[in-house]
Amino acid sequence: MDFETPLVIKITGKAFDDSELLAKYIDVLRKLLEEYRILVVSGGGSIARKYIDSATRVGVKSNYWLDLIGIWASRLNGLILISALSNYAYPFTPITIEEALRAVKYSKLVVMGGLIPGQSTASTLIEVAEALGARKVYYYSAVGRVYNKDPIKHPDAKPYSVITASELKSILEQKLLPGEYALIDEKALDLAIRSRIEIQLIDYREPCLIYSALKGENPGSIIIPS
């Protein structure tokens, strides 16, 4: 099988909280697999928060261990996709970039979670794309657009169709967006700038929007790597 650069997609952990929505993702991925190789990075979502909270309540204070719990939760979410699409999928969630690179050469679908403590799954997304040579990633985020300030608190918040990574970093540094909204951290943006990777944000509640994104349309916000 000739190698081709796969689509690189991140699915927020929120998507795994709704089985009906998750079924839609599985249908979308199955359809895309007719044409593309795909690498998916899955977020941890509520299951990660649940286990991190439990660990905290029993006295775990080290961020290393709390992050590691979140990483394994994201991998568990990934296993749902792997098992549902087992005819296409690499049967494990890669735990290193190197393993992911090997897996995409032999499997049409590779699903992975986080990699190392202290790193978000958004950073994992960009790192894997960088290693694969992908020039664009598709990020199903909890909020499908970037705003200039918190849209919940400010009705006049301005949505961006296109924004540079540097502009978004400035907004994040000014803390104009709440932590639960700002789903792309500064490290991920720095990686995107370094490797010239464009990020297409898509509202996670509408999995089918990726079809229009793949046609060159912009169903959310595009983050330009500059």
C-alpha cells in the first residue's frame, strides 16, 4: 500500500460524553476512510476530569500523575473509535510519535490520545502533524470559532473566520478568553507557527462539517501559522 499523508484530526473529549454524537463521528470516519488515511487524536473529556478529581480527593498532588491519568483517559476514549472501526484501525493507541509514524504506514486509521505529562492533546495534534508532514489539521473543538473575548460574558464578542496564531496567542496572553474556552494552548500555537501548519476549527457538535472543510470551505475558524 503506497504511503500518503493522512488527514490529521482532533476530536475534543466532549464528543465522547454523548453516545449518539459519537455514533455520528464513527459514521463520518467510516465514510472518510473510503478515500483517506486518517490519524485521530482523542481528548480526555469528562472521564479524564472524573479520574483526576478522584485522584485529587485521595491525596494525589503531583501534576505528573494527574496529567498521566488524563493521558490514559484520552487513550481509553480512542479505544472506542478503534473498536468501532476495527476493520480499518491500528489495534492500539500509539504512545509515541514514532509508533504513530509506523502505524500509519500499515493501517488506514490510527487513533491516539495524549503522549506526555505537561502537554495538551492539542500540542500532540500539531506534533504528530509535524512529524507526518501534514500542512493542515482539523480540530473538532468545544467552541467552533475563535472570538476576540469571552462570548458568554460579552454579547458583542467578535468571531473570527480567519486569525493568525500570533494574534490568538496575544488574545490568550491578555486572558480575554476563559481557560475552558481557550482550547488551543500557546505551545500548540508555537508548534503550528514553527512548522507552518494551518488549524481548521470545527464545532464538535456537527461532525459532518468536515466535508465542507475538505472542499476548501470554512465552517468555523481557520488559524493561520504566522
